Amino acid sequence: MALWRRRTDAKATAAARQRLSGLDGKRLTLTPPEGVVLNLDVASLGARFGAQFVDFVITTAATIGIVLALLFAGIVSGAAFGAIASLLVLLFGAPYYVLCELLMNGRTPGKKLLGLRVVSRNGSGLSTHQVVVRNLTKEVEVFLPAAFLIGGGEDQLWFNVVMLAWLLVVVAVPIRSKANRRIGDLIADTAVVLDPRPLLLPDVAVSAGEAARERFVFSSRQLELYGAYELQVLERLLRGGEEAKDSRERRQGLARIGERIRAKIGYEESVSPADEEAFLQSFYVAQRAFLEQKKLMGETRVDKFHRTQETQAGGR
């Protein structure tokens, strides 16, 4: 009865989450270098449009605010208004989206508000090349044709028809795509998904035996490499399903993940197959304590790419 209740609660939670996020039921399967298969919810077209609208409002408000401030301060004259506005529109175009997605790990303020994130289809970290390509392509996909349509005169009817047809094609591509991917996503090999929320649940920490915790010891250097998102993935793997607790497939999966983690963190002691789950539980407990301590000091580590993000932020 308890197991049935947990499954029912899980289904209800998933359904509620889907309603709140505006998803259309599509799923995206990724396999990161660690080998843990991730099934992520694809962002619906409505959610993506909402995020784009928020970013558009932010960039438009920033452009108008800066121009008005310059005018009132007497820095620019009314004659230069158009040139300054055009320059700011260019600045808050692709550069805004590129910098936000690089510094915010695949998110813009609009995506963050709607709970969305850009991910790489190959499961690795989102590269600078991918971010630049998908956002420069957006200029050609949407913004330039829309600007031509708005600014086109009646004497350019044929050109306006071509631009309108192009915009219809741009809209049709994500509708037909299995993962709602627009042309820029197809070229950059990216997708937009519902941002998974890292939840540090206590039950795995409780189940890890005291003897196992004392046997497997990890240094701060070894715990620096992962973040809360990877901890959530490990927690989900360790909990598993009640019916799969002792399955051969689960044991093999634990062994693969244990090998990858030991190689990643440079753990040199050997671990027998019988102790694989105890090792992972101990690593979970140590990693969780490390992340919680960092969070108390004001440093939140979302995922394993936090070091790359800090380097990029420092370089700018």
C-alpha cells in the first residue's frame, strides 16, 4: 500500500509539474560523459515564446531607458537619436543572448524566469561555439525578416511576401521537430528543456552506513568537481525503484558510474563490486555536505560546469 501511494504521489507531482511548466509531453534523452542517462522535459513552444517575450521586454526597456537618459543628460542631440538607438538595438541583440547563455549556463533572464535551459544534444557542456551559432542564426531566422517586414514599403510587396514566407517556414520547423528545435538549434545541435531543479533529498544520506562513511574518505579537491545537479542524478540512481534494488542491471549501472566518478576525481583505492553501492553512498554524503557548506558561505554550485562559468566570468 505504501509503495502504491508513493507511485501515485509521484505521478501526481509529475502531472502538476507538467501543467505548471507548459510542456507538451515531449521528452529528450541525453547521455553525459558520466554515462547516466537523463530524460529531460522538452520546453513547449509556448514556454519558449514566453521566455523570448520577457527578454524582448528587458532589451527594449534597457534600450529606451539608456537613450532617454542620454537625451536628458544632453550627451546626444535629437539628430543622433536614431543612430544611438540603432547601435543599442544591435548591442542588445545577439550579444545579449550570447553573454547571458554563456554566463548563466544556457539561460537568459527570460529562460530563468520560465524555468528553461539550453542544453547540448550530445550530453556534454554547452560550448561557446554552440551558443554563438544558435543566437546568430536567430538574427537571420526572426529578427532581420521581422525588421524588413515592419520597415518595408508598399513598393516592396514581393520582398515582403518572401520575408513572410520565410517566417512561416521558421515557425513550422520547431512545430515539426520532435524536440521543438528551431533552425538555430538544429545547426548548433542544441535543445531547450525544462530546467531540472536540483533537490538534495535526505534519504540516501540516512541509508549510508556509518562504517561505509568512515571507510571511504574524500578530499576537498575531489569534491570540487561536481555540483548539485550531478548530486541529484546520483541520488536518483541510488534510490532507484523498489523492484530494481537487487537487479543485475542496476548493479552494473552502479559499477559503471562508480568507475567514472573515481576516474574523474582521481580516487586511487580499489573498490570491490560488493562495495560499489557503499562507495557511491559515501560519496553522495560527502558531496552533499561539501555543497551545503559552500552554500552556507554564499557559494551555490549548480552543476559540474561551475568552474568553467567562474573562469568565463573572471575573464570578462
